[in-house]
Amino acid sequence: MKIFLSLALVSALLATTAVPVEARKKSGAHPKRAAEPQRNPGEIEAATRLQVFLDRVNFSPGAIDGQYGEFTLKALALYRQSRGEQPPSLPAKPDTAPDISGLDLASVGPAFIPYTVSEADLQNIGPLPSAVPAQAKLKFLPYRDGAEAIAEKFHCDIRFLEQLNPGKTKTIKVGDQLNVPNVEPFEVAAVKDIKVGSEIPSPVANDIPDEVDARNEKDKSGEPAPAATSVKIDMKTNMLGVFEADKLVAAYPVTVGSAQTASPIGEWKVRGVAKLPKFRYDKQMLKHGERSGNFHMLPPGPNNPVGVIWIALNKKGIGLHGTETPETIGRAASHGCVRLANWDIVRLAQRLKAGTPVSIH
């Protein structure tokens, strides 16, 4: 069976995408959006409705931005594939509506909903220095501002949030009402309470040992337990698929390693899941894959380089993890690991346990 999109389809998808976004600067400034063609509100609403639908059925389009971009088209094709359908031909030009026949988009309800900012939304906001040594002195790496917190809560590109709420996102305060995509909200405060199969307590994400706890991988007979769930990561399409008994049940956009610090191709297993991890920032290791004694220990938080979840593989220093820059997923290389948006890595983590096979190819 074909696990992911064919190379021809991938090439066509890539040809229809918009200009890649610029990574968020460490200074704290949000990236500028490339110039876009003018679209009417109906077109934006229709694209958002499809993205919300895909997000809800766990075929994530990435950060919702009201466009028919690369990952929206990939997620749609994989969703149709999961239902045994043949994906239809792609639009002839970028940001053109794809074939949505047969999709129950009415189940979404309104694509946008009004949301009143609460005190809890602003509890994880604070000063965030740009220098790594200064960040290492903090106890928590918070959101920079209310716009960043609300955008992540609603799986939304921060520039799209600004577009939906002109003049309202510069200084967000309790009681403000904003228009947001109608998704299930991501709550950073709830991460510590999510249920995962095999939790690793209070870890340094990229310092977890290689050894897999055999007790988590074997049944009472001593034989390896059957793996109902498996993960397959396609480095050509930048998509991660979750399979239950070989049936595709979920898919998420990912960022994989660069030529300099490549993600490890091969067959791996989940070691365990760490919630709100610390991160050992070693510049030599990140750039050249060589561990040094010159490092900084970064505290947990949504702006930690590995986000709010680390899924350790049975290879030290390598894992599936969240990110502080969701808008760069699939568009900027990682340092060897596999990176997902925080809202996607939380959903993925709840499906996995120690011993779950992870294939990277």
C-alpha cells in the first residue's frame, strides 16, 4: 500500500505553495508575511473552514492561515487516502480551492468564533530575553505577548490572527473579544495533566539515555507486545503519519533535520514521553552534532526550543518534539530531531507509549 503521497503528487504540491515564511527572530519580533494576492472574505472563510475541519479530524494543516497552502493540500490528500478515496487532481495555481466534494464541512459550524480573553490566557506571558544565557537564568520560558499566546491556543498563524483582528492584537488584555478559528483550544497549562502511555518524569529532553525499559515493551510472556500503533515519517513530504493496525488515522506536518544535522533514517522505538521538558542548549551539538562542555540548561515553557513535549526515541539526543516557532514547521530545518507544532505534538503524545515503532525515511 502507498503510505504517503507519491513523488509526483508531492512535486505538484510544492509547486503550488506560497513563499516560505521567515523564521521568527530571536529578538521577539514576529515574522512579516510575504505579499499575498487580495482575497475576499468568502474565500478566506472557505479556506479556514477546510483547515478547521482537517485539524479537528487529526489531519493537521499546520498553523491555520486561511489559505490553501502546501500542508492543507497534503493533509486533505492524506485524509481522503485514509478513507480509501483517490485524491483528486490538484488546483492549477497557488491558493486555489481544491475539490472538497464529499467532505462534511458543515460539521465545523462557523469557521470563526468570538473569544473573550481570560485571565488564564495571560498567565504564561512575560519578558523573554533573546540571548540564550539570559534565558537559562529564567524558571520558565513564557509567551512574549498575548497575541502569541492566543494564536497558539487556536492553532493559528499569528499574522492571520492580526488580520482577523486589525488593531486589536498589539496589547491584548483580559476581557478583549477576538475572532479566532473554531478549533479545540490548546491549553499550555493543561499539558502537565495529559495522559501519556509512558511518562519520563522531570527530564532534560535531549539528555535521556538510549536504553529502552524492556518492561514497557514486553508482555507477560516475555515476548514483544504487538504494536497496534506505529508512526511513519516521510522526509520527502515533511508529513508524519499515525497508523493503527496499518490504517492511517492521523497526520501532522513536521520539520526534519538538515544535511548538516540529519534526522536519523531508520527504524526506532519510542522510549517515553516527557512533558514540559528542560533542554540542554549546546551550540556545538546543534550545529555539528558534537557534544561539548559549553552549554546552557533552558527551562520549560512554550518558548523552549523543544516546545512542551519531548517524545524520546531509543537514540540519545533524538526525539519528536514541539517548537517555539510553529509557523516554520516544514519550512526550516531542525537540528536532527523531528519537530511539530505544540498543539500537534500533544495530540500525538497521547497516542504513543514506550515501544511504539517509529520509522523515519
